[in-house]
Amino acid sequence: YDLNAKVNQNITDYDKLVISGYFGRDDLNLDLDEGSFITVRWGNTAVTGKWTHIFTPTLFGNFLVAGSEYVSRTSLSFFDTPILFQNSIRDITVKGDVDYFASSDHTITTGFLTTRYDFSFRQVFNQQDQLSLKLNPYLLSLYCQDQWQALDNTSVRLGLRGNYFSEQQRFDIEPRLSISHLLTPTIRLKTGAGLYHQYLQLITTEGFSGGDFWVPLDSTVTPGSSWQTVAGFEWDPSPKYQLSIEGYFTRLKNLVVLDNNQAVDGDDSQSEDIFKTSGTGYATGVEMFLQKRTGSLTGWIGYTLGWTRRRFRELNQGQTFAPKYD
């Protein structure tokens, strides 16, 4: 089942409150043979409260409190040998940001985000714990951005984000930049780049997302990072049609992948025990989008051609390989 609910309330002319929720569960049960079965249950719960306040005609803010839970439980049995994978994530997030229209050329956005996580991951084979990971980290982020109309036909977005992740006890700075330039009245050029870090790790199951798990990386493993770049153009030959083509390239560092061959003490597992580490990779491709915006028939069509590769010293004889995202 899936359930969405939302309530909008205009408290005053300057205040608006939105409360929303999502609740969903999926169950899969397969009886293969006597003593052999697969049972998978997974889903999400999320509740969010958002308050928007207009301080002045040039200053307004958004403040948010959210809580969510993801659960995944995969239970298998083959010839009366039980296997269990169990994962849960709970988080509480408080977020606030303000937009300040400093002038006709500058719009400043600044804010903060803090999230407290409660992770649990367990792997059991034949009623013996193989992996057990329980962590309660928190993430604190501060960010600032300037939307600058540098020229009549050129806008620049400059941003800087700082992240502190308690489990790693590290602080990372992430710059962001994007530029949009109107080359002619109908052609706009765009480019952008940014540095990103990922402190949570997705343990993937090939071909089936219901068995994917999320865990944080502790201090024994460096978190993944990526430089993401994109460049392209938009062509508006008339108000009726729009064509855009963009190319992207993402360089990946410090990737990890679940080490299925490693047997560890299930009572005190660490990230370095669970994962193969220090992987590298990239994702690149081109995206095309054509849209008809007016008339009796409207619509759009898009196409993406992409490649992604990974490399781990201990896998595939050290050669690159295509993960399931390729």
C-alpha cells in the first residue's frame, strides 16, 4: 500500500504551514519448494512539517521538521537453511533557510540542516550472526548561495556548503558553481560543477531494489566523494517548442562495495570489515529533451545515453566493470 496526505494552512498573510506524510509498505512472498522460500518486506514512513514566513518584502524563510523511517527485511530459506538480512533507518531532521533579495542583481540564500540517524543492519546465516552494525551518528550542514545577475544576459550561482558528520568526526567543504548565458534570444548556454560527499552507503542487490540496504560509514572508512560537472544548451525556436541537450561527467572516489567473502565477528562489526574500499569510477553521458508547450497537443520526449564504471583493486582482477546502474 501507499498513502499520501497533506494539509495546507494559511495562518496569517505572512505565515503558511504545510504538514505532509507518506506511508508505504511492500510484501513479497515466494514459496519455492519444501523448506525453501523468499520473504521480503520493505517500506517507508515520513512525516514533515514546514513553516514559511515572510519577514519583509525582501526577506522570507522556510523552516522544516521531518522524521522518517526505512525498513527492509529479507528472509530466505534454501533446503531448511535460513538466511536473514535486516535493515532499518530512522532519522529526525531540522532545517531552516532564508532568502534575501539584496538587490536586483543578488539573491542570497543561507541556511542550516541537522539530521540525527538511528541505523541498524543485521545479517544472519543458519541462525548465526555474521554482521551486526548499529550506529547513531548525526550530520550538520551549513550553506550559503548567491544568485548573481552578472550581466544582462549572464547569471552566476555561487555556493558553498560545509558538512560535519559525527561518525567520521570530519568537516568537508563543498563548493558549487553554475553559469547560464543567453547567447542569442533563442539559445541559452549552461554549465555547472560541484563537489559532493556521501556518508551513507547503499548496499545493492543486483536486479532487485527491494533488497537494498543503507548503512552509515564509520571512522574506519573514508566517505565517498564526487566531482559532478554538466554543460549544455537550450534552444527555443518559438514559444511553442524547446530543445535541450546536456552532457555530464561525474568522477567518483572512495567507493565501497559489500565484501561477500569476508567472515567477521557479528557482535562488533566495523565498516572496514563489511566493505571492500578505495574504489574509483565515473558516470558520463548525454541527455536530450524535446518539448511542445502550446497548442491543442502538448507533450515532451526525453532520451539519455549513459555509461558508468567502477574499479576495485580486489575485484575483476583490478579492471573496470559496469555496475547495475550502467
